[in-house]
Amino acid sequence: MTQLNAQALMAMPYEQMVACIKSWNRHTMEETRRWCFWRRNDQFEPQGDWRTWLVMAGRGYGKTRMGAEWVSALAAAYPGARFALVGATLNEARQVMVEGESGLLALPFAERPEWEPSLRRLTWRNGATATLFSAAEPESLRGPQHDFAWADEIAKWPNGIKAWDNLMLGLRLGQHPRIMATTTPRPVPLLRRLVLEKGVAITRGRTADNDMHLPPEYLASVRAAYEGTRWGRQELDGELIEDAAGALWSRDLIERQRVSYAADLKRIVIGVDPPVSENGDACGIVAVGIGEDKKAYVLADHSIAGASPERWARAVAAAVDLWQADRVVAEDNQGGNMVETVLRAADLAMPIKRVHASRNKSVRAEPIAALYEARRVFHTTAFPEMEDQMCGLVSGGGYEGPGRSPDRADALVWALTELMLGKAERTPRVRLL
């Protein structure tokens, strides 16, 4: 690349850099107020005849800024153009793509469009508009037509392929409709399909590529924790890692077990895996119900990370209240009576079943994974963090997923064991608090 940008400038020896800056004229100074000056060489739009630009990179790479700048530049160049902005949920689309610190309303060098939250719409002065959509509601993308689209975090879309296909069928305005997809990779069916499709230009990148804009302490800590692991290769290096050998759950299996609604439910329980400490460990809190059809439905993941016992106990109580659950099933390995004590302090007037783990997490999970294979357990939406942990549990006792422990997956296993197997590893006391 011959065009001067900030990356090339910072790579110069100090004296050369000073001389270069001193030689700038007014036009050059104006150029520094544009995204093309500040973006890195690896963030440029691909050349060639592509329909889909897939940016598949690690966390903190700058994907959101790239997407927002791409939309803003096209809006300025195509008066009256129509854009679709699609997130995993409407809330994520609004908080990240529009109002986030790298979203469309925060771009320092671009026109700030008018934002109408009630209409989910952005409008530029030249008549270009962008409308927000949720991938969780794929039918909302059936009908609307667009010139361009930005799809964010497609690897965590709850109805990935259906939402994508509806979006692409509506991408039919203008001479050259295009879509940009930004995501941290997960080996979900949609992403695996896209990397093999014709007409898809792929930009790959690592968290470390954006080190100029990330705190050194952050980079040092995530490298120390995850570098070289499967999770680190996915979340930091942006690699599309296939399912671990011997994993109890596969992405395809979970995808087959996804439904949009649950049957009439007879019972609902909240599975709880208390944290070992407050230092980043999560309290797994998962709501599961059993239907009149004798099948189980995973309803919600209310897990909370880095919380004090008081906070996670309140989160459990809130989940019980929300779902009108019949029972809480909580592991007591990490403190025995402590679990019951903190839940009582949260005014949880509900039967508490304390269970004790005498086997490792993978062994406990094996009969639950078999229920999925038998098509007896379904997910009512996508639960990315929990599903990552499920796919990291390996037959024989290993764990190759995110974090130190599969807390969310363990809470799921306790809840499903209670509902579907009718027993725990130890017959515990059931006490009404």
C-alpha cells in the first residue's frame, strides 16, 4: 500500500516520522480526519467481485468499528440507500452497532445520523436509512428489501441459517448489493457454510493486531490465561476451531435440538453451580422445564460472573420468580451449608435440593448428552456461552472449553438430571426456606 496511514507513520523511525508530519499541507491534515487514515492495513475492504465480506477475528480486533465505518461510508456515497443492521438480538444491535463506543453514533470522522429508537431506524441527511433487525426473529427479515447489510456476531445468532437466508433474499436493491458480516468465530453451521461459499471475501485477524488500542494489562492477562488453548485460538486468534475430539456435544447436535417455543410445561427447575470464588468465576444459573410431552426445554441462562454470594443468590431468586420454578437444584461441593445459607438470605421461599458431586463434570454430563442424542432435550433459543462450555466437555473427564470450569453447563446438567433422570448422585435433604 502506497497511501500514508497512521500504521505506516508509526512504523517510521522517529526522525523520519517528524519530518513527514512537518511536510504535510492542509489537504494532508484533512486526510487525517478520515477513517482511511486510521484503519490498519488489514482493515481495508477487499478487492474483487464479492457479495459477502466476512470479518472473522478475535475479540478486540476492531470488527465493530470496521462495520460501522463501512456502513457510514456507503451511506454517504449512496443517497437514499437502504441498510439492514442485524444483531443477535435487537438489544445487542442497538447497544453495539448503533449506540456502542464503536457504533454508528460514535464515529469521530463521519456524519452522525438521526436515531429514532422507537422505529429502530437511522437516517442520514441524504435520505439513506438503516433499520435494525434481530436474528432471533428471522421472519422479520422476510419482505424488507435492502441495498446493503451489516450482520454482527453471526456465530451467536439464535436462528443463524434461517435469519441469514431471509436477509440475503431481501438484499436485492441497487446495482451491487453487498453484506458485511463481523464475528468472533464459533464452528456453528452458518459460519462453516460461509467460509466455503463462492463470492465470500474473508478477512481474518487476531486480538493482538489491535494492540495499539488495547491496554497492555488486558493483552498480558488474556495471553497468560488462554494463549495456546483451543479457546484462545478461537477467541484471541480468530481461528474457526472444529469440535473437540470426543466432545459430548457437537454444534450440529445442539443446532438440531433448537426450537422456537416450548411445549406446555409441567415443572420448571433452576440448576445452580455456585462459584469457587468471586475472582472471575461465574455462578451457573440455568432454567429448564419439562413439558407434557415428557421432553425437556432449556429456557434461559441467568448465570452471573464475578459476583458475591449475595449477588448470585439474588440472581437465583430472580430466576425462580421469573419462571415460577418449582425447585432449585444446587451443588454444595464448594461450601456445604453455605449454599443453603446464602439462598435463605436472599428470601428464596422455595424447596432447595442440595446435590453433591462425587464424579467429575464430564462423567456427570454423559447421560445428559445421551438425552440430546435421543431428541429429548431442546434449546428454546441460542445460549452461546453455555453451548461453548457444553462443546468443551470431553468424554473421559476432560474440558477444553472457555474458562476454568464449565459452570453454566454444570448447572444445566444438575437441572436436567433432576427433571429427566429423577435422581442425583446423593439423595439430599429438601428443605423449604
